[in-house]
Amino acid sequence: MTDVDTVIVDTVIVGAGFAGLGAGIRLSRLGERSFVVLERAAAVGGTWRDNDYPGVACDIPSHLYSFSFAPKHDWSHFFARGSEIQDYLRECAREIEPRIRLGTDVLEMRWLAETERWSVRTSTGDYSCRTLVVAAGRLSEPRMPEIAGIDSFPGVAFHSSRYDHDVPIAGARVGVVGTGASAVQLVPRVAEQAGSVVLFQRTAAHVVPRDDSEYSARDILSFRNSPETRERLRADLFWSMEAGFAERVATPGYIDALRARARGHLEAQVSDADLRDLLTPGYEIGCKRVLLSDDFYPALESGAVTLEPSALVSIDGRTAIAASGAAHDLDVLIFATGFESTRPPFARRVFGRDGLSLDEAWGDGMVAYASTTVHGFPNLFVIDGPNASLGHNSAIVMIEAQIEYLLGALHDESDVLEVSPDAQAAYVAELDARAAATVWLGGGCESWYVDERSHRLTLLWPDFAYAFRDRLSAFDRAAYL
């Protein structure tokens, strides 16, 4: 590409999921026109575009898992189905459709000190921008375990976030690897069609009742005609979920109640004592993600699903061999094994001062000031990045707070904004100290919340969500060089 071919804009946003669309919409409403949203896929939606497996749904209430500045009155259920969230994001995207570039894979993002701009090279052309916003998400790259002999499997194998709906499940012998959030949703649905299902469980999960409900026509009419009712519900949901952080710091009473709820759910739904023992976690509740399901345990006890209480370690033709030594013959293998969350692949494509890659800067785990900006990477803002996710409340609240912070920075008169190393180090040290008291680090488990190299909590914000929102309510210029 020559300079003539380079598209020059003020801001490039990478990713068209919740974070990227939210940033674009807010920019547009402020009158900004010099920006683009680059999306590698053929449609917007991010996580909710990719994850369309049977049973996919949100585990945050619908009216809280949506933009405060783009409310939806007609959610069908208390917990939205995945397809409904995807439809919502498509509708939101229409507001900035002329700024979205689909089918555009970002290959390299490089800071050019001589021009004080970012050079963004993509599969469809080059861009030059003052500000780079990376909104690629943390659930975008499937994590596939290394399984010896997987190439010998003559059946069909795929990750849950790349679900192959063309594969005939009816009557098939299906193996599902993993017992996380995706597995507890898809296993009951797959079991309804498959000839048999084997669930490979490396670690048991804590599960609590989902208690979903359908909104009535009267409810939906009320939400439409009374924005105050809708806003009051959103606020009530937010504050009720904030109690979840008290559980994550093992506050007596709160964590005891959560533990009792999960234990009671297991005992109520699984009568077989041996199966119940296999499904009882050996770590503190909240250390891993607490799952919501009313039909996962019944599927296991029904006989339609065989629980293999150990990891899948190898494949020999159609035979899947577990760590226990048990062998299971399969036709289809579904990996519900999560995502590359602590080492995001996009970091290998971002190069800051002196050619340092973001992946190298994060060699000991992800770090950022205000969970958004990184020393050595001027005018770069990472949304939904280091310590910007939640284990107890809505991620959308966090994303909106980061967008507010970004907008404040964009209105600063400085051409170049780079957080100081001291400000970043102090912020990270503070979060590390807060994290030490949580069950995520002290609950006796291994989880995708924690960096496997530094053993730091790098994904989650170790405090109440309102504290993050308040902290990022204004851009703090003093932290920048």
C-alpha cells in the first residue's frame, strides 16, 4: 500500500462487539465522524455472533446486559437468549453502519513516533489514525487443548464457539469436553437429540438455579410506555448483583448463603449419591465462574449423559481415552474449553514505542492503567482488557465506564497521551493487593481469570462494579506524560 491508498481518520476501533459498537455509537452521538470500526467477520456481534450453539443464553439479566444509552423494552425473558442479544447488537449497529468495515482483518497496528499516529494494516487496506481503540474482547479466540492423536479422529470435532450446525447429531455418539458455562447450556440440548453423550469433566463446577422467567405482554408494554420503570429495574438489578462481590471476598454470611444455595441445588436435583459426589467441587465457590442452570443436573441424572470424571487425554481413531483410562467411542466431539483470555492474540499485532509488541509488554501478564491504557503505547485504549471484566455483575457496566474514560481522553488538548510508568505500576499494585483477598486467588482452583505465568488476577476487577464506574467517570490527565 502507498500513502495515497491509506485512509486517514482520527480514530480506529478494532472489533464490532459490545465494546466496539458502544464506542462507535457514543462517538457518533457526540458529532464525531472521523472514525471507523473494523471487524474481521462478516457480521457484527462479537461473542454473540460466534456463540450460537444450542441453548446459548446470557447469565446476566437482559435489562442490565444492554447499553444504558440504547435501551430495549421488549426482551422476551429475564435472561436473554443468545440470538436475541445478537439481534439487539445488529439493531444498535445500524446507527453507525456507514462507519463499520466488515470482513476486515486487522493484521498489524504500529505506533509511528515520527508522525505521532498509528498505522493500521488490514486485509482490505491501510488506515492512519491518532487514536487506536482495541475492542477485540476476551472471548474471541477459542482455546483448544492439546489432545494426542486428535488427527486420527474420523468423526467431526469443533469448538462450541464454532458450532457446526450441519453435523447430524441425531442418534450420534457425542463427546463434550469441559464443564464450564458453555457446556452446562449445550449439554442438555445435545442430549435431547444424540444417541448418547459423554461429558469429560476435569473439574466439577458450582451450579446454582437459573430461575429464568418470560416477560409477559403487560411487562413489555410497561417497559415501552414507562422508561422510568425500565431504568428503575436496571438500577435494582445492578445493586442486587453488587452483593456478589461480597461473596467473592468470602464475607461471612454472603459466601455461606451462596455455598448453601449451590449445595442445595445439587442435592435437590441429583439423587444418586455417587454421581452427586463426582459433581461436588473441591474448591471454594466463586473461585471459578458460578454457573446458572436448571436442566444440567437433570440431564446428567437422566441417563442420557454419561459423566466421565476426568479429562480427555488422547484419541485413537473413534476412541476417546480419558485420564482415568476409560475409553469411549464417539462420532462427534465438541470442545467447550473456553478462550485464550489471559494471552489475547491481538496483543501480538500491536507494536508501540521502539517496536515493542503489546504481547511482549504483557510477558508477565496483562497490565494497564485504569484497566485501559498501557505505558509504551501512546493513544492506545484497550476496552474489556486487563482487570476490566467482572465475576459478579454486568460486563456492559464496565464497558460503558471505559468508553466514558476514552471520550474524556479524546477531548484532551494533547496530541499524544501516554500513561506514566509510575501511574501504571501503582494502579497494578493496588489491584494486586485487592485481589489477594478474593476467592479468585485464594479459593483453591485454577481458572481462566488468573494468568498462568505470573499467577496474577489479570481478567477481573477485584472490587465492586460501582467503584470501577466511579473511578473512570473522569479522565485523569495527571497520570499521563
